[in-house]
Amino acid sequence: MKLWGIIRKNDKIQRQHTIEYEGLTRDTTSDWDELISPLCQELDLSRPLMLKKHLKEIEEFSRVVFLPSDFIEPVDFDRFEIEIFYPKKK
């Protein structure tokens, strides 16, 4: 499974980073906070608040968008997006 983190400001990508987790699949993933933390560290972000709506977006769309209001500390961007790419079944 891969997580692609994108920081956007004025609809332009400011920073991005991808992290790959070997052996994880949609069925074996349970703690999204723990999986998102390394991505936030690489992008020099505090971890956003993970609300029920964010978990629902991840489960339904394999994508989640965090707004500045989802962070405790002030941020200088419009959106932090995470897209999840699961391994293809063989």
C-alpha cells in the first residue's frame, strides 16, 4: 500500500511525498493515525485531527482532504490531501 501526501496552496502542489507500506492491504489496515504520522513528518507537518468523516472518506474513496481547521497549529496552505493506493489483487 502507498500513501501519497500532497500539500496544496492556491490549487498548486507545494510539496508532496510518498510512503510505501509493504504487506498492508485494505483489510489489514486499522490505525490510520499511525500510518499518516511518518508522512506528516516527511512533509514537516503536525498531524491533523482524524475525525469520523476523515475515516469515512478513506474507507469509501481511498482519499482524504484535511483543511487548515483540522490542524491544531496554524498552517500556511489550503489543503493537505492523502491518496491511498492499494496493491492490485492477483
